[in-house]
Amino acid sequence: PDMVQTNASVTVRHNESSLTLRWLHAGLLHDLEKRPEWDGFVLLNPGVGHPFLRKGWEPTLALLKHLGKPIVLTAHSYVDQERDTTKVLSDVFGRVNICYKMNAFASRIAYKDPLEQKAGHVLVSPNKYVATLLGP
């Protein structure tokens, strides 16, 4: 959840549609004094349900729920997406049927989860699963 607005952005245009991506870093979204009017949010492998990361995500998830904008989420592994869904997202957003799917654009790199102690040798791949939460 660390981010601060920077001037880095890219806009892609096609016919009458456009998509602008802005890069953020080094700060907390829920602490920004001036919140830009974004159309949605992308959380790449956030680990919102991981025992070591969960607490830090609580204020940001509460803000995202309040804003009611679409959210695209990715997860490193089946364990990761299940944990994010059952431990946090269903509690915060009140949705138990968050449908992650295999991400066709996921990294092909796989490695042992350095933070996973209980499950043993859980292999993770960046952005392996993807899900979308739509606003209210």
C-alpha cells in the first residue's frame, strides 16, 4: 500500500478510447492529502491476506471500499488468492465469490514463497491469477 503520486504516466489511444496509466511509489494511498479522481485501481500481487502484510492493508482496503471503484487484483499462487479472498476481501467487501482466473500475461518465473512457512514449498509466480472487483 505504499505510494506517492509522481509525474510518470503513459497514455494509450485507440480510436475514440484512451487508457492512461500513472505510476506511484513511496507513500501510503490512504494518507494522500489530495486524492486524484482515478477510475479504478490495480493491485499487483498485494498479499492483502498474508499474515505478515494484512494489517498494513486494512486502511487502504477500507478506502478502496469507500471509493467504490473497480479493482483489478493479481495473486502469486492458488494459496495466495485463496488467502486474500477468504481472509480479507470477503470480510472487507462482503463478497465471498471473488473469481480469480489464470492470467494469460503472468510471469513464467516460479520460485518458493519466502514468507510462507506453514505450507512448505509453495511455488509462486508473479501475477499468476487475476480477478476484478467492480464497484457497487
